[in-house]
Amino acid sequence: MHYYIVPDKEDYRIMKVQNEDREIFQRRYKKQILFEGESIAEVLVKFSASIEEMDVLQSGKRYSPERDTGTAGGQPASDTVNGGDS
């Protein structure tokens, strides 16, 4: 099996192709193939990395867990603020 990601209007499509049909598929979709691999995981990792790279190029900033303003380092909601009952 071989897997490809190709554009599909405004979305993307993962195509699963039998090894014996790869050559035909590649000729037909030659200019549309964005990523290819031997597993779905492989093409998704490549796709994800390209999206992350585009995001970095557009924003000029790379994600940093140290600067995450989410709940990291926060206390669970069940803890009391002063350690006692209110």
C-alpha cells in the first residue's frame, strides 16, 4: 500500500493506492500530489510538519510550551485557595 495527500477543492484527501497501481496514480495526479508515504501516519506527519512550518513563516513565531498561557502550571479546580474550607 502507498498513501498520498492530494488537494480536494478547499480540503485535502488521503488516497490509498495498491502498489501495482502506483505508477498509474502518479501519472494521473502528478501535479496534485502533495505528500506520499507507505503509511497514513507517515503522510500525516509530513502534512502536519508542513502546516506547522507555514504557520511559523506567517507568524514569525514558533510554539513554545514555556510561553503557553493555558492551564499549564495551574492548580486543579478542586483545590481550595487557602487550604481551608470557606
